[in-house]
Amino acid sequence: MTDTRIRPWHGIMVATTLPLREDLSVDLDAYAEHVRWLLANGCDGVVPNGSLGEYQTLTDAERAAVVRTAVEAAGDGSRVMPGVAAYGSAESRRWAEQAAEAGAGSVLLLPPNAYRADEDAVRAHYAEVAKAGVPIVAYNNPIDTKVDLTPARLARLHADGHIVAVKEFSGDVRRAYEIAELAPGLDLLIGADDVLLELALAGAVGWIAGYPNALPESANALYRAAVAGDLATALPLYKSLHSLYRWDSKTEFVQAIKLSMDLAGRPGGPTRAPRLPLTGAVEAGVRAATEKALAEGLR
């Protein structure tokens, strides 16, 4: 597909799920096929080894192989943004160096998540990983990390020269405007599927996306219309997809997206422990939202 992005981290960058065999081993051939399929269906790139890719459950060898597979399958390293989160800053730097060596165009980095880090620790963490020399997209997820990359904190990290963009997952869409005021050169990336329209209209230049793993064509149409300000196209699509997209922000998002993939005819498959298969009302809710979207012709 034609690359219309200005920077490697722009556009629809899919946080990829990771295909696992029934014995829960990683299926790298299936993963390569999934990466190629996403790019063929309108997505701009992939984010391996994010939470959707269950990176916390991977061995070092598996994690490195996933990055190499993504770059090879994409055919263009600028389309790959590996997650490099780890408990230690030195370990995150090593993963950033591995991503750079593999040819990736950028990396996605959480703040310290081993404890509730203070301002100095957060800045030192990003400074250490920046030594790898690959552009860093900060990932603000205060819900899980308990460290909030506020607009003011992001502005300082950007002024330090250590981040080029932020994946905003706080859920507070008002922050988009404060980020633009305090750090006008910092790129805003949509961090949750269920705030896509709001952040696109606020000036986001990319989307680190979950549900395109299952339905990339409709996601592509929605994102392109939203960033173009074409509400006549974007709003009806967003309303149709929102009951599905909100699962991207729930605790069970990995299992939910994999189940939606299965229902859409894509190989989603199992997850590794401690994540368990969905049951009861949660499974029924994901099925209902997915089947609704499919019945409306969304793919």
C-alpha cells in the first residue's frame, strides 16, 4: 500500500494480537500472515509486544523473534513500533536497541511500572531509553501503571528531547487541547478505540488501535474520515462500532479482541495465563457487539 504518513508513528498502527497454537506456543508464521493482512486492508503499521501481544508472558527469545517477524512481514521497518516496556529502565533500553537493530522506525514506552515513580524517576527513565537512538512514543496509561503522564509532564519529556509522540489512554479527551498548548510539537496518538472520534477531531495524527485486528476495513474508513473532519461519514460508523470498540478499554480487552477475531473469521485463538477464556456475561457481551457489527456489514 502507498505510505502517506509524514512520520513512522503516524496513521493506523495496530497493536497486534499474537497467534498462539493450542499448546500456547507462539505461531510466528501466523503472526507474519496477520501483519501482512493488516497492511493489505488499509492499516499503516503494527505495534508488536504491546499488552495486546501479551508481551508480559513471553520469553526474551519469543519477544525478540516477534519484533524480527513483524519487520520482515511488513517489508518496511518504519511501519513497526515495538513495545519496549519492562520493569527496569536498562531492560527497556535493551529492547529499544533490539528494535532499532531489527530496523523498527519507532518504539512505544510506558513510564516506570514497577512502582509509582515520581517526576525525576520518570524523566530519568525516558532519558535512559532514549540513548538507544530510536524515536520514542510515550504511552500514558495511568489506569494500569499508576503513573500519570500529565500534559505538563509530557511537555517536559518532549522539551528534554526524549519523546516524539504520546499514546493517550487516560480517557480524558480534554487533555488533547492542553497537550497541544504546552507541547505543540508533540504528536498526539489515539490510545483507546472508544475515544477515536473525539481525539481525531482534536488533532490526533495517529491511532494505536486494537479492534482493527478483527475489522480493519471499517476501522480504516472511520479513521480516515475522522481525521479529515468528515463527520457525515465518521459519525454513523463510530456509532455502529462503539459498542464493540469500548471493549478495547476493559480489563478483558485481549480476550475480547481475540474472540471478535474468531467470530469475524480471523484466527484469534487462546491467551496465555493468567488471562483465562471469557465466560458468562462478558463473553455474551463481546459476542453480541461483534455479531451486531458483522450483521451491519462491517469488516
